[in-house]
Amino acid sequence: GGWIESLYFAVNVKQSMNLPQIKQRIGEQKNSLNSLIKLLTPFSSQQEFAELLDSLTELEKIFSKVELSYSYEKPVVDPDKKMTTISSKTDVKITPGQLDSISKKIITIRTQIVG
């Protein structure tokens, strides 16, 4: 539920503010969605999960066209501050049409859950 609500919030912010960072974060959810589906699949025979899993699988089909590329960069470690800074980057290629389809689908899924 939390992941769906977060993505719902992100697509609404994107529609009202059109920030490139939000578009990036929405595209990055492709991997989280895949993990969520894997976690829910063992429960697919239970009615309360079956409909949600079907909806998430439909969303996965939309996300499948989103391109992600990851470039590793060594983290920067500051032992004095006990802090590690992650420098790796993920590049997201997502079209306005894909973004619109994701937005519509996540709104539908959320509406099914909260009524």
C-alpha cells in the first residue's frame, strides 16, 4: 500500500509541477515494482491479493518499455564524519506517453484499493 500511495503522490506532483527529478523517480520505480510482484506472487491464489497482483502485472507491462541504465561510481567515504556518499547514477528514459499511462494505471489501482 505504501509503495502505491507514494507513486500516486509522485504522479500527481509530476502533473502539477513537471519537475524532471519526479519523472526520474517515477521511472526508477520499475525495479521496485518488479520486486513487489515477486513478493506477492506466492499469495496469488488468495482473493485479496489476486486482483492487486493482476493490476500490478498490467502496470509492469507499461513499465517494461521504460529504459534504465545504471553506471557505477565508487562511493566516497569520509571516515572522520562516518559518512559514505553514493555517487552511482541511474539514467531513466521514459516518454510522456509512458508517463501518462503509468499515471492513469496507478490512479486506477489506488482507486480500487481505497474506493
